[in-house]
Amino acid sequence: MSAEIRLSNLTLSHGRRAAVHHVSGQFAPGSLTAIVGPNGAGKSTLLRAIAGLHKPDAGDLAAPRGSIALLPQVAAVDRAFPIRCLDVVQFGHWSRAGAFRAIRTAERAMSLDALAAVGLEGFASRPVGSLSVGQFQRVLFARLLVQDAPVILLDEPFNALDTRTITDLLVLVRRWHGEGRTVIAVLHDMELVKREFPETLLLAREAIAWGPTAEALCAENRLRARMMSEAWMDEAEVCARDAA
Amino acid sequence: MSFLDLIWGPFVEFGFLRRALVGCLALSLAAPPLGVFLMLRRMSLTADVLAHGILPGIAAGFLVAGLSVTAMSIGGLVAGLVVALGAGVISRATGGREDAALAALYLVALALGVTLISTRAGSVELSHLLFGSVLGVDDPALFMMAGVASLTLVALAFAWRPLVLECFDPSFAAAAGMRGGLWHLLFLGLVVLNVLAAFQALGTLMAVGLMMLPAVAARHWSRDVGGMAYASAGIAIFSSLTGLLLSYHLDLPSGPAIVLVAGAAWVVSLVAGPVDGLLARWLKRPHLAG
């Protein structure tokens, strides 16, 4: 199965407000791409659209449905939910086990290995409510490991985490890249992007730049992105631009 | 009179008490686990709205066929599903801040239901519909309660994983290809059925008493959804048994007695429960204080 993700003239919106505006391009199979841009630039919306959670208003989005693993923003997950770490990781087997099939012994072992791989050995029966933000994010990364998907989408994976946790989780991201998986991450830390991500999509509703990180994040592009964001109004005019 | 006589005696002696007990035990097994999920989804209020929302439908059934379980249940089922879906629409339209609209909805439903019933019935029937009559549970009602409980337990066993995932991390669930909306609909359907079953015993005003109070209390006894579900059922069973006995010995109205015991169980859990209980919090002084 091709893990290529192709956007053609893609427009996504919340009600009348366009979040992503006429974006075209592709995430090559095996690429490691950061999506950066000002607040409200449509980064998360684009990620959710690729995951199939947001319907395009116009244009096309080709993505390998069913082989995508998503790390939602921490805020979108109920961290106080009464559930044990191991049970969270076990949800990673969903694409194979579905709603009904029992989790096999080998799959359970895989989940325990994943917990160990994120540095949470012995946490299996801990309730997630007792974890720190960093530990909780590690659990969600363990779930990604178990999912074993060719495409991995990370929505602000390192927000509010300490350096140590970020370093540990980056090891996993590099490993996924080395294994030829397509990894796309929404990020805010430009230094981290420059250091770790070969490709960057600079988004400010429109794609300001998309390519090798050093070029995409040049001063001129970043200034343009900022000016775009300052010109935004919440209720934009109905888009009159020709769709072509 | 021995203690055992106090507990077993009434049930041995009176058939209507045995029937009430069986009906309440059926409710106690199925409804509280649903209440746990409602609580975790921050939909505790929705259960109440549903219980009031079924009243116009029940009233319509009553106007057509009198106090017939079948007619009132069908009317209630239709009304309940309409309200459940309506509440969903309201929730989406208000971006999750639906409590005011839901409160409006259930006041209107309650008033409409009472008005409809009053056109035909006297105050006896009205109080029967509003407050229920555990001690007057007849065969059709008993079969319905047992049927709903069985169906709910089977459905919960099969749909446990998707229900938990939909609750915990809906974005992940949707991205992994789960049809979240479908499971949510199934869940709401189960809630409506259980509210209808509980209505037979506890009436509109307290139907969710055995669903929500044990669930809210169970929160203080386990840190795990599964544990909460078991704890909630246990608390509900205890409340049913104790409530019926209290109502017999102290001559109290039985429905409110059951709900009051469940309420007491909640207070005890809130104070003495090991998870986030007040006592546990007070006893756990900050370690620098001593």
C-alpha cells in the first residue's frame, strides 16, 4: 500500500472560516515533516483531515485510510479517565482486533514491551489519572508503537513536556523515520524542527512554503507567515477566488 | 424477632415485595454501569432529561390505552429517542455548553406530559406515573425490566471496548476507523430502554435514581471503569434491598426510600471512599506539615 499523502487544492473550514486554504502538495512515503505556523494557521485541522476526522470543503485529499496512527493533542484526551496504562496501550491493537476480538497473549506482550520502550516498565496497572503530563504522553507514544502504522500523525506531541521526555520521545520519532514510516508532526519549537525534521510545511492557512526545512523556514517566509496571521479576521469574506 | 427475620421475613411473607425486589435487582444490574458511562461522558444531566422527556410519550400511550405497559413503553421509547437525538443536536449546536438548553427541554417535557395526563386521568394515575409504584409492579412490567436488563448486560459485554474508547479518546477512535457515532447511538438507545424500565418502578421523577446515584458513588471506590461498573451495580443492589426493607418496616414510600438509600450510599462514598473521598483527602496531610 502506498503511504503517500497528496493534497490538491485542499480547503478545510470551520463553519464559514477557512482554516486551510487551497493547499496543494504531497507528503512523500517515508518522509519526516514538521507542520509549523502561527496559532490558528490550520495545522491541527490539516492533520485531522489527513486522519479522516475533518471533511474537505473543496479540493482532494488522498491518504491511506486505515493505516494511519494519530496522536491527538493532549487536551483532546480525558486524562482523568479511570483507565489503566496497559488498557490504553492495548487500544493500539484496534485496527487488528476491532471492537470484539479478545486481545491475544502475544499482543498483550507487545503492549508491555511498548510500555517498557517508552520507559514505563511496571506502569501497566497504574491508572492514567496518577501520571504526570510527560508520563501520560509516553503512554500515548506506546500506543502508537503498538499500532505499528505506516503513517504516524503527531498533533503537538511535545507541548508542555520537559527536555528529558522530549529527548526520549524524539528517539522514537527518529526510529520510525528510519523504519521508513511517514511521520508528520505539528510543532511550535522552531529550533527542534530545524534540528530534527528534514522537511517542513510552513502553514498560514495557505502553504507559505513546503520543502527542505532550512529553505522553508528562511526569514522571509516566516515574516510572510506572520503578516498573514496578523491580517486574519475571524469572519472572512466568502472565498471568491477561482478554485482553479 | 431475629435480624434474619427482619431481612427475609417481609419477602417470604409478601409476593408483591418479592416482585418489587426482583424488578429492582434487574434494574440494579444493568442501569448503574450505563450511569458510569454517562458520568464519564459528562452527560449526567442527560439521563435526567431523558427520564422527563419520555413523559409526553408515556402520556400519549396512556391516553390511547390507559395504564398499559406496552402502550406506555412504546410511547416512551419514541419520545425518549427523539429527546436523546434532540439533546445531541443541541449539544453540537451549542458546542458542548448544552446544560441550559437541556434544562429548558426537560421542563417543557415534564409540563407537557403532566398536562396530557391530566386531561384524562385523576391524581392517583398521575402520581403513579410521576413517582412510580415499585410495589405494584405487574407481570408485563417485570418481564420488561428483566428483558431490558438482560439485553443491556449482553450489549455492554460486547460493546465494552468501543464504549470505553469512544469515551476516553474519540479522536484516536475515529482515526483508527471506529464508527464512534454508531456506538454512541447504541449507548443512548440502551439508556432510553433502561430509563423506561426504571420508570415502571420509580416513576418519571426518580427513574434515574438507581442509574446515576450508584454510578456517582462508585467513582469513589475504583480507579478503573470496570471496577466502577461492578461497584455501581453492588451499590444499587444494596440500595434496592435496604430501601425496600426500610419502606416496609418504617412505612415509607418505597421508590423514594430506595433512592434515598442510594443517596446515603453516595454521601458515605463521598466522605469515606478510598478514591478522592473527603476523609482520604483530610488524612493525607501534606508530608511537610507533620
